[in-house]
Amino acid sequence: MESFDKTGNSDDRAFIIFRTKTSKTNAQVFSNEAAQRLISYSTLISETVAASSDIVSLCSGWAELFEKRLEESKREGGEDTGTALIDMIMSGNRRYLVKAACATACDTLKEKQYIFVIERFSNDKLNFPFISRKWQLTHREQEIVRLFIDGRCNKEIADTLNLSINTVKSYVKGLSLKLGVSGRAEIVSRFISEIHD
């Protein structure tokens, strides 16, 4: 049984089990109450998956993103851990990471089953000095990325850092080139993918 604090937040992790659609069955979603609550009040931060109120569509998008991340890891010669950070959502005023794992032999079965774990995110989990050295980010680029991750828009970033909106847009383009991505959503995604438990 889940226990809740005074604000109604669950101590347990939220999870979703997703079975893909096959020729004989429709896609199926099984989730605990914490996941249902988070998803019902959530908005996507990274925009890597199309926003949808339909949990099956959301899980399908996450499954595709997970498969894409595994393929990228194989191409880059990375270690296949079988898990990946795939998205970030906002529920209320809190941010959550979505981690994925394949619960079946993903390479061999037509019907795949995925597990998505949703856990609270904290900037403390990001190793900014390591990431900054890895991609040779300037201090200003680091500030902008932190504000991206906090969910700020370009105007808010410009006001906070006393820059023009065009300067912020230039930084977004520069960061995209440095990180090999195409926009702010993928910049955030690249940073959260650097979190190691």
C-alpha cells in the first residue's frame, strides 16, 4: 500500500508497464496509482514525445524513443545497460524523469513489453561540471541550460540573464551545434541522459 505525505505525494515510485500492439491484441497499459496521478496532471518538458492525453499514445512514443536511444548507443559503441532516461515531465510544479527498460527480449519478440519508471527530478542529479567539460560549455551556456531545465522560455531566460531574446536564440543555436542536437528540447534531453544513478 502506498503511503502519502501531507501534500498527497507518494513515497513510492510511479511505474507503467506497456505492451505494444500486435496483430492479435491491442496495446495494453498497466500502471500504479502514483503514475496515473502524475500523468493526469503532467505536461511534457522536453517535447521529445508528442503531447497526448492518451496514455497509450504517450507510452508508444516513449517506447519508440527508447528504441531509438538503444540504437544510438549501439552505433556509438556504448555499453548496453538495457535502460535509458527518455523524457522529462512536469506534474504540478515538480519535474519528473521517465526511465525506460524493456521487460522482454526486445530483439526477438514481436510483442514487446516496456517498463517506464517515473521519479522526481532534482538539478542536484546533474553533474554540470562534468557535462560542461565534456562539451566545453561556457559559463553563460551553462546558465542557459540550467534555465532550460527549469522550464523557462526564451523571454524569461533573456530577462533573468539581462540578454536580448535574439542573443538567447543565438545561444540555443550554438548549444545545438555543440551538442549535435536540433533545439532546446533535445538540449534538455541530452543533459538528462547524462544522469547516472
